[in-house]
Amino acid sequence: MTDLLDLRGLLDLIVACNDDDAVWKTYGWVWAQEGDAASVGFHPQTRRGDDATDDGDGEPEPPITTSPRLWLYLEAITVASILDVQKQSRPLSGLDDYAQALDYYSQHDTFLDHGEPAPRDREEADRQGLSPGLYAAFDLTLETVEPAQRKAAASLVAEVKALSVGEALAQVRALPLAVARNVDRAASAVLQARFAAIGLALQVTGYRSFPWQERVQAQAG
């Protein structure tokens, strides 16, 4: 029998996909024991291992056997959307807040929307190193360019930031230069590789999804 995930494990698994497209491609339905999201076990079913069966009456059977049994809960991409709405409106949400948002959706088939976040909450989330969206985010900064590298740096910056070479060169001369802000993990890796190819390292500052995750430290790209 496959071990079930608790809520924290489920949320960490969802955000480890790094974007909605990967969630959709990786997971289909999430199965769960009956009860509140904060206390039940979950089984996210991979699309590659789509092992749900039909019981003969058109109802899918749980992909694994547990006691108590599992029930169809929500699609994984819907779970991601619920988490995202919760985080957008309450940037400092903890595990109990996400549990409440999931329970509300599962009962009412609509999002628990608290409205716009207070500016001080967004500022505090930034201070704590929390990403503005659901998934991890990264800021990339160019801090050092040797004079001999300025032309190559300006050419790449112009392409990345959609600037003229002259504008880019002025920014390269006035370091530090924000190359990108709030990009996802894949985009961060691509940009770091492009600058590394011309001998330049980017300073990378990472922002995590949830308060309980380890804080991402700034590092050289």
C-alpha cells in the first residue's frame, strides 16, 4: 500500500511542479479520505500511472486500498488554483488557512476569496522570502561586469529586456542591473545559462512558496 500524504506533503508536492502546466501534465485526480483537509490523507494520482479502475457501474475505484477508503477529492490543477487564490488574497497564509480554503471549495464548488491583500501583508511576505505567486520565484541581478565584457553583456541584456543596445549599455555601466524579477525556476535556469555562456554570473535571490519551507538564500548563478 502506498503511504498517503498529509496536507503539508500534498501542498509541497504540488508546488514542486513549479508551474500549472507541469501540475496538469503530472497529476490527474487527487483522492482523499473523508473529512477535513487538515486531518485526512491524500493520494495524488499521476497521469503516467493512471491506475483508477471502474467498478462496473461507471464509478472509478481508488487507485490504492486504504482504511478508511479513499474518495475522489479534486483535480490536482484545481487544488493548485485554490492554493493560488488563497495566497494571492492572503500572502501570509499558513497550513490551516490553506486547509480552510480547500474545505470551502470542496463544499461550495467556489473559491474562498478574501479580496485584495493588505499592502503590509505583501510587504511582510516579501520580507519573509515568500513568492508573490503559488510557485517558487527568482530575482536575477547582474552585479559585476568587466569593461571587456560590457559589449557582450549589453547585447544580451538588450535581447532579454527588449531594449536598444544603447539603453542596455547604459544599464550595464550603471550596475547593479535587475535582469529579471519574479521568474519561475525554468526561466531562471535558462537566463543563468545564457549569461554564463558569455562568462557572466547572475546573483540569484529565491522566494519560497510557503512559510514552512526552507528559506532560499541568495546565491551566485
